[in-house]
Amino acid sequence: MEMKTVVAMTGASGALYGIRLLQMLPGEKILVMSKTAREIIPAETTYSVEEVEAMADVVYNDDDMFAAIASGSFYYDSLFVVPCTASSVAKFACGIADTLISRTFACALKEQRKIVLVVRETPKSAIMLENELKLARLGVVIMDANPGFYPKPQTVSEIVDFIVGRCLMQAGIEQKLFPAWGR
């Protein structure tokens, strides 16, 4: 069976992480972007929103509460929220499901699907850390966008590839974006 993945992009800096993940994920890709994420893409990258949408098989608007991914009975393998704002983490930790992204998270959590949040915020307040701890205790993978330097990255693309490679590993997908430690 072909892998099916949901990629949600929120309004944090780091749109390149979500774009590169879309480029590297195998199988069917479902994309939903917040309004702010749509504004950040052209501000931070050389991509247009339309080019990013073309990387996905299905695209939903964040206000489409009738989208298939708003239901727990709609099956997919993994949910990535990348980049993920601290505000989104707070909503997720409190069970607020007022947008398609937060509703999709709530469904993925209750259905015990693999969830990876690539959080783009630093430094963090005690409230942010407590929200992340609450989600981690529920099985959500909290992955700060902190690159490893053992692969000796020389470009921004290589730094992005490290984080995206780690995302792929979390979903059980073989990655060749950077060498594993010790290789």
C-alpha cells in the first residue's frame, strides 16, 4: 500500500523545511498551509505558493473543516507540522481544533498516528516547554529545527536536508540526505 502523508505548514519561519519535505516524501502527499505560511513562502524562499502546492497531490485550505483530513476515519500514515509555530503547539496541547491544521492534529492524536512537529522558536519560555512536554508525553515527536553539524554542512540546503532527513527517519522512511553518524 502506498504511503500517505499529511504535511501542514504553519506561519513560522522555516518554510524551506516544509518545501524540502514535500520534495522528498514518497507516496501521496496532502498539504494544508495556514494563511501566514502562505505569506511567508514568497518572503523567505524563491518558491511561489502555487509551486509549493504543485508538490502535493491534494491541497486543502486551513479553513476547510469539511476536508477529508478533518475526520479521524480518513486514513494516512503520518502528520508533519513543519514549520510549526509555538502558537500551534499551544493549540495542540490544549485540544483547540478551530482550523483544519489543529483539527487534523486532534484527529491524528486520537487515532494514534505518527505526528512530528518541527518547532521553529528560540528561545523558549517555560509555557512553550510545558506545552511541548505535554505533547511529547502523548507520543508526539517534538523536533526542533536544530541541525547537526557532524555531516559538515556547507550550505543552507545541507542544513535543511539534515532536519528533513531526520523527519523522514521518524516516519520510517530511508533517507539519503545526510550520512548517519559513524558512516
